[in-house]
Amino acid sequence: MASSAIGNLITRYPISGSDIVERVDYIENEGKIRINKMQYFEGISRDIWEFNIGGYQVSKKWLQDRKGRKLTYDELVHYQHVIAALSATKQLMSDIDDIIPGWPLE
């Protein structure tokens, strides 16, 4: 999370409001993760939404663990850094796969 690769946020949180996580829904055709009736994070592709680490869908679990809570400013920014880290990780994994011939092993 300290890498400069995730310094630039790739998402936005454009609507002011209560910042309370009431639900966690992904709206695929809009690339949004809704946290309540009015508020959402945008700019999230389906592959990042579905990305799993250790058997967990990270982008979903992080928010679900905070359901019923008001997110602080720092948490809102941190979540956007998590999304950027997932995107950078996915890209790095793809780059490694391209470098290693015949990977994954068959």
C-alpha cells in the first residue's frame, strides 16, 4: 500500500452524504460500487470487483466489514488506494504471465 504505483487514485467518490455503508452492490454497466442509496465509488471494472486474494473478494469484503458504519475521510481514501493496489497487482500478474513462456504450466 506504500507503493508509488498506487499513489494516483483510479476511482472517484463524487457524491456527498452520510458515508454510511448500508449495502454493497456492484453496478456493472456503470462501473460503480454503491454503499447506500445515494453514494458510490466509480471507475471500478468488473475484473477488479471480482479479484480474489486468499479466497476473499477484496473490494467487496472491505466494505462489507464496515456495514452499518460511517466511513471516515481516511477510510474513503484508503478504500480507493485498495482499489488502485488491486489494479496494479492484476497488471503485475499479467506482466509476469507474459514474461514466463508457457505459463501457467500445462
